[in-house]
Amino acid sequence: MIEELAPRELEVLSLISKGYSNHLIANELILERTSVENYINKIYRKLQIESNKDNHQRVLATLIYLRYKSDITKSILTLQSDITRAYSNFVST
């Protein structure tokens, strides 16, 4: 799902996850507010977050983004550990 987001959509989602309002996102990325709203609607659609009275789209989008970032961080840490281990093995032989 999140892999379908364009780089600009990821930027917008990142700022949403930091609590930025649409107005602040527009200022930060030098966009019109309507452009920000369009990006946000695309994000919700790609993440399959439907609008209804029982959910908070921004919160759900933020949770998906934070899980994604956490998974990337874990992957990077695992990779760093693997490289360190491989280097240690190489040096000790």
C-alpha cells in the first residue's frame, strides 16, 4: 500500500505524521492548499483509508506511515549488523 505513494505524497504524509495542518504543509512544501488537499486525498485512496464517522483518516494514515518507517529502521539496523558481522569475520580470518 504505502509503496504505491509517490515521493511527494510521502513528503506530505511525513508532515501529517508530525502534526502539520494542511496550511503548514502548503507553506513547508511551497504548494497551494488545494494541492495539499489533493495529495492527501490520493494518499487516503492509495492507503485504502475510507472516510466515515468512525475513523480519523489522518490518524490512520499516520499509524501506517510510522509502521512503515519502523520497518525500514529495523531493516537498516539488521543490515548494519550483518555488515559489521561480515567485516569482523573477514578481518579475523
